[in-house]
Amino acid sequence: MPLPKHWLRRMAVLGALALLAALIIYLAEDELNTVVFVLLVAGVVGVGAWMLLAPDELRDWLTGRQVYYGTGTAILTIIVIGFAVAGYSLAEQQNLVRDLTDAQIYTLDKTSVRALEQMESRLAFGGFTARIVGFYNREELRERKSAEYLLQQYAEKSTGLLTLEFIDPDIEPLMAQQFGYSPTLDLGPLYLVIYNSSGNRVTIEPIGGPEEVLISTAMLRISVAGQFKVYFITGHLEYSAQSEAGLGLSGVYTTLPLVGINTDTLDITTAEAIPSDATTIIIAGAQLPYTDSDVEKIAAYMASGGRMLVLADPPYADPISMVSPNTFMLTDDPLNRYLWDEFGVRMREDLISDVSSSIENEFVIVPARIGPSAIMDDQLQSLAVYFTLVRSIEMADDLGALTSTQAAYRRDVIYATSDDAFGETRLRDVNLEDEASFDADSDTAGPLAFAVSIRLVNELDSDIQPRVIIIGDTDWLTNDFIDPQSGIEGIPGNIKLWNNTIEWLTRYSEIASIPAANRTDLLPIIVTNQEQTRIQLITLVLLPGAILAVGVLVWGFRRQA
Amino acid sequence: MSFWTIFKREFRQYFVSPIAYLVAFAVLVLLGLSFNTDLNYRITNSLPPNGAVVLGNFGFLMVFFAPLLTMRLFAEEMREGTLELMMTMPLRDVDLVMGKFLGAWGFYTVLLSLTLVYQGILLFLTNLDPNPAPLQTYFDIGPVIAGYMGLWLYGGATIAIGMLFSALSDNQIVAGFLSMSVLLVLWAGDVAGLVPASVISTDVVLALRVISLQAHYSTSFLEGLIALQDVYFYIAIMMVSLFITTRLVESRRWR
């Protein structure tokens, strides 16, 4: 018994749908899998049965006006869709974007464009190319799209040496491994890769997240690689630069390379001289005095325009632990003498007590006075910086008569104590548990400077531009205060002081630092309870209620009409 | 009879139809809740204001409300037989479709403009000056302007898609359900990557993202960016949908 025609028609429609589904799945999956095969068979059976068992319908359909008009409409529709898709592709290639944010956070800053130009000029010199590689898996396609808006701008401003590439770490785990990318490490998905002329990777520079400041800084790191080097001086029981302990300096030692500043240690007692590639030397909390020979090396380095950070703790011996007293920078210490003769500053042999500007006890000091030094900025000025066991600094300016050498330098107080502070000189009698008492005969009355920056008065006119920062405490820079890795949250003020110090000494910021997009720090919204109640009344009752009331009125009028 | 006549008729129709007021009421209640919840969250957590949040939620609501606004446009005319009557009039099919579309889009624009109340409140509480006085919060109006532009285009695209399904069926419920389903898929295409790879391949995910309505809105307009490709996408969706709708209406002449 033949199948009814309306059944055959339904089979044909279902068959056509199955064929369409098979085509879509095949195009998407790019393989003839079981589902595609089953749909294909079902489609052929459905359409084939209708064609074979109802040939008269097939003939009528093919010669009917529905096919005539329908085919024309279908072709026209496909053409329109084709044009739309082509237009979209063109629009996508143009990548025309208008940034309406007030801070222009999606528009490249001039400094970013300069960073890109700087990197490309260096790449072009050696026949290198660069690529920003982003690792985004299929779950992060939204984030990838967001990043693309910014990254595309770099590619467009590039002379052709910078390209972009996105890699799915789930599909290419080996590639992710080669880059050191892991979503669990939270290091950010972007990397800047440098290729040589043979197409081999020569450098992989981690960028972090898709932020302009990070991307541009990575480019500058490539540009200035090898230009900056900071030496941590050793040989006199200085604080350990590599130690990860609370009193170690690994927090600063290991993070400097992340911004393109290389670090190393230098035993000044055995070195013939300070290396010529030293951008800055750091003497951090030595316990023993420097010899004349050591100071000669330092003097030679500074005479050639060197930069130096000197951190010195008070010559104080804890009576409980009975540790040998710190003998670094005593009055007759050669380094202290050199600093006085050359720069007009020297460390006093004291321990500052400041009851008016301290926390915990009078020896943990928060600066009461902030001087107009070159390293100070609004942000640092607004942050509290903590110093523990501090010694004061004497400045030649306070004595009035300056030698010609001293007069060539400008000394700016960075931090000073309050008027109530004093420098306790009877250090053998000090017990940190008890309150220190001021002795007018021997102690120095406040305010006392304990952080000073020094540079030439006519620095801009000089080819040689030595700079010194001297601070009467070392603890503020240790992992306990700076490095969150030590288990204690880094103190923002101390971190900022370190950043400003190293930037001013190395002049890194002038060459290789990108200011973050000038986005205004958005303040939290403040609303009183009364205002909030009014807002709720307006938005939840009055506005929807008014619309509903008008609707009811309209409905009422219509019913009456 | 021109498309202008159709537009005026359709636009007026919304203001005498209880369903349009109910839609507007529901949208404003839901957005009001969303606005107050977000405001409360920001006050509690000391966060800056963000006028784009309520716009993002409006976009999602349109997945459900656009079909309610459009399902009757052709389906009702077909069911009552007035469409055939209109087709005998000296009126081009494209004028009929464009008139109805612009009428619906016009009503949507009025609905969208009502949400300016939320931005007005935020402006009242904050400041447009990037260097505000102490204790006064700065309000970046850029993402809000871009967000409104995007939402306006996005709404046009959802209405055009809704109209297409209204022209497909003479049953309003079927038309509404079909367009809601398609809009939901197009909305969720943005997050298709969250579906395991064993279910859909990455190529399909990428394709879904390209045609996703949300993907062209959430990462650009709502962030304060107006990208040519996103503007074009919504215009293209409108044009293609309206073209197919016109062909569907036209097909009644030869079916």
C-alpha cells in the first residue's frame, strides 16, 4: 500500500532539514562524523522517498511558481547576506574605534607610541621582529576580544615589525609551557616575543594583563635591556640582597629585573673598582666601617657621575641580644668623612626618639616633615612611610659655612622628624622598652633630617651628574616592609619611597617608564540613607507606577470608547 | 499611502495598547531593581558609580521584551486577514515593513529614554568634572553615551529579528516564542565558550561569537568604545532581517 502523499511531503521536509543540519555540522566540525553521516542518510532517504514515490509532485514543484519565485528570493537573500558578511569583514579589518572614556583608556598614549617606536628602531637595527602573544582559551573569548581593541592599536601604529597572535593554551599546551604560561599562576596572558631574522624566538618578555602601561613598559624593557644595572655592595656585613628572610632585601633585588633593571652584588673589598656598567650602587646597612681603599673606589665612581644610595642604621647594640655594636658610619668612618667633605652630609651617632610622630614606640618613626626634594611626588606625600630605629643626618647647610666642594651640591631633606624629636647619643644606655630622655648637653634637638637627596646645583649644565640619597635606616627597605612575598603585606608608602628613590637615582623613569593612563582615581559613591530612600521611591514606585497608571487610563478610555 | 502613514499608525498603536504599557512597566520595575541593587552594592563596598550596569541588564531584558513588542506586528494582521487588505493598497512591501519596524523602534527609543532617569540620578549624586572637589565622586559619562548608542542599535536589531518571526507565523505566541529562542541563542553566543568542547567545537564557538548580539555590545559599547565593526554588525542584522521580512511578506503574493 503506497504511503499517503502528505506523509511523503513531511518526509521530504524533514529530509531537507536533516541535510541542512548535516551540512552545518560538517562545516563546523570539519569531519564526517557519525552524527553527520546519520543525518545525511536520513536526509537522502526522506527526500529520495518523496522524489521516487511522488514524481508528479516533484514535477509540479519544479515547474510551479513557488519554485520560480522562491528560488529567486533565496538567491537574492543569499546575495544580501553575502554582502553583509563581506561588509562586516571589511569593517573588522578597518578596526576604526572611537574611545569615549574620559581617560582615553583604550587609546594609545604618546608615551606608548614612543615606546613602540623605540622598540622597533632597536629591532630594525638587528633585523628582528616582535609579536605580542596572548593565551586565551575558549572560555576567555570575551576577555580576548576586550584585549584585542587595545592590542590592535599597537599593531596599527607599528611599522610592520609587530604582529599579534592568540593561542588557546588548552589546544596548544606545549606552546603554553614553553612560554611559562599557566592560568593558575595569575601572571597574565600576554607575552612580548622577539624573533631573529631566521624566525627563531630569542626573547620572551612577560607582559601581564592587557593594560597599556604593562604592554608599553615591556616594550621599553626590550629597548633598554642591559642599559641599567644596580649593584648591591657587600664586604662589610651589609643586609643580604638575596635573602628572602624578613630582614633580607630579596624583595627589591629580585623585582628590579622585572622592570628591566639588572641587579648584582659587588664585594667592594676585593673589586678593583666599581664596574663601569653600574647605574647605581646601594650600600644597605653595613655593620663594619668602610676602609680608605673602599672609599677611594666609591669616590672614583662618583666622580665619573655615579649614583649611590646609602642606608645606615644607628650604631646601637641591643643590650638583650648582645650583638656587637654597628660601627658603620661613625664620625671618623672614612665613608662618613667622604660624604661630608664631598657632599656636605654625614650620619650622626645617634638614635632618633620622636614621641610626636611614631607608632608602637618612639623609635618607630613616621616622618613628621616632608621636604621639597626631587623624589617627592603627590602620591608619596600622601602615604605614610615607616622607619624603625633611625639615625639622624647632619647637613653642612645647618652649620652655615660651606666649602666650595660642598657648595657645588644641593641637599634636599626628604624626611625629617617633628620638633619634639631628639637624637639620643648615649646609645649604651638606651633600652627600647623604656622612654628615652633628652639630655641638652649631649643629644641633638629636633627637628632632625634622616633622609636627604643630593645632586649638583647646576646639574643640567654638567656632563657628569652624580646623585646620592642617604637615609638613616635600612629596615624600611627590607622584605618585612616592602615585599608581600615575605608574608606581610608590603607597606604602600615604603614601596613608593623605594620606587621613587631608584627611579631618581637611575633616571629610569626618564628613559624606560610609562606613566599609567591618566585615569582619574574614581572615588566611591556616597549616598545618604535619605537620598537612597528617595531614589528607591522614584525608580521603583513613581516611575513604573506612572507608566502603569497611564496604561490603565488608556485601557479605560478604550473600553469606554 | 506611504511608509510614513504606517509608521505613525504603528507608533500610535503602542501608546493605545495595554501590552506596551505592561512591557514598559515590567522593564522599569526590573531595571529599577537592578539599579538599586547595584547602587546599594557600590555604596556598601565603596565603589565608584557605573551607569553602564543598568544598560547591560536592559540588553538582556530585550531578549524577552523585544518579541513581546513585535510578535503582533505581522502575525496579528495575518490572523485577522488585514495584511491581505493592506497588500491590495498602493503600498510597497518595503514601506509596510519599514513603517512597522520604525514604529516599533520608535517606541523602543521612548522606552530607552525613560532609563535616562537612572543616569540623571547618578549625575545628581556625582560630578562630571574629572578633577572633582574633595568627597565628590567623578562620573565618567563616556561609557554611558556609548552604552546608550549601542543599546539603541542593539534594540533595533532585536526588533528586526522579532519582526522576521512575526512575518513567519500567523500565531503570535509561536512568533514570540521563536524569536525569543533565537534572541536567547544570539545573546548567549557570547559565552558559548563555557560549554564543554565535547559538546560544541571551538570553531562553532567562534562562529557563535561573531553573530552574538551581546558580544558586539558588552566588550565595546559598555566599556565606552564605539567600534565601526559593532555599529555595522547591528545595522547589518537590521538590514538582513528587514530584507528577509520583506521577502516573506512579498511571498504571500505568490504562495
